[in-house]
Amino acid sequence: MKIFIYEEEKIYRDRLQNLIDDFLAAEEIKPLEQCIIENDAHIHKLMTIMSQHNIYFIDLENDGLNIARTVRDLDPLGYIILLSQENFDCKAIFNKKISALTLIHKNDSFDFELIDVFKYIARRYKQVRKIDNVIEIQSKPNQLTFVINEIVYFEASSLPHKVWMYGHHRDIEFYGTLSAVEHASEQFVRVHRGIIVNIANIDYIDDSSRVIYLSNGDNVRYSQRSRKILFEKYHTFQKHRNRNRSNKKRV
């Protein structure tokens, strides 16, 4: 977990960083890396090398709303805290579908509200780590957190000891091995020596050409050796998904 800050006013940026450091020290929590967001393009670049499930403080002035929208697409589990100098149009925030944790005004209660938010996040983070649709993968020196359904497939990188994760909203290269990833979820199946796919994100399998068409528009080939386990897992998952859909319709 890292902390991202988009705040153009230096006085509030410094104040925010000091409050973060003081809170972590008081709670005896390991210091978290803090990254300053410069613009919308910068957050895209940062997230190609970062895990999900981060904390984001975003000032609504200038391009803040668009940056918050980008963050939500890239990090579905991220905690977004919006900052505003004055009363902001809440309808504009709602229309962007940001799902922010809260909106904090830069007034006399600024410090108190920030500390309150951090206490909530500390409690919530421990709970979310236990949710079934989240996995953590060790990538020295960090631990990466991913939402399983956001993962489309993994592929061995051309660089030694590195793996690519291709998702719906972003791709990320990290230190690791496919062997370490393969058993992180029941939804993962190795279809080739260098590829692991998430069966939840398979659109179609062309068995005549041994090609898997994936939900992000990519397609990968599978080996004859992996065919049996691939189809077993795929059909089992489809039956489970269809059963859940039928149950929801009855309700």
C-alpha cells in the first residue's frame, strides 16, 4: 500500500504529509511510500509499476476530478479522499462515479478529519485483505495486491525473473515467477509454459486453432498438454456462474 497525493498548494501538501507521518509513527505503523501526482498522465505512468489498493488524496481544484476518475479505473479497491477549499458541486462528483471515501474541506477541522479517515482505513485494510476476490503476490521488495476479476492474464516477461500482468484497465510488470502466481487463485490456469489466464475473463475458446479470446481484446494460444485442465476449469466456472445468475433471478 502506498499513498498518492495530488495537491498543488504546497502549504496543504506539506501539512498533509506531516500529518501522515505523525499518524503512522503514533500508531507504530511501518512508514508508507508517498508519491506526488503531477497530472492525469503521471498517475497512469505511476500505476504501471505500482500495486492496487492504495490511498489517494486528491485536491478537486483544476484537473482533480479527472484524476480521481482515472484512479478509480486503475485501482478499484483504492481509498480516494477528496480535498476541497470550498463547497464543491457534489453532483459533479457523483456523475464521475468516483466512489470516494469522503470529501474533506480545507478548514479548521482539516487535521481532525484526516486523522479520523486514517483510523478508518487502518481498520478497513485488515478486513479487505481477507476478502476472497483479492490476492497478494510477493514481488521483492514489495507485496502487490490485485483484484482477481481485474486480472485477465499473466505472461512471463522477456526480462529474467519478471512477469507481466495484463488487466482490464492497466498492465503491470513486476518481479516474480509464474509458478508463484499459478496457485494464487482457483480461477487461474496455466495454458502455456509462459502464460496463465484467468478463466473468469475468457470470452471464447477456439479449439480448432487452440486460441483463447480474452475479455480485454487480447488472445493467447494454449498448448495441447494444458487442454484438459483448461476446459475442465472453464466449464466448471461457467456452470458456477450460470447457477449464481439463476439464483439471483429467482430472488
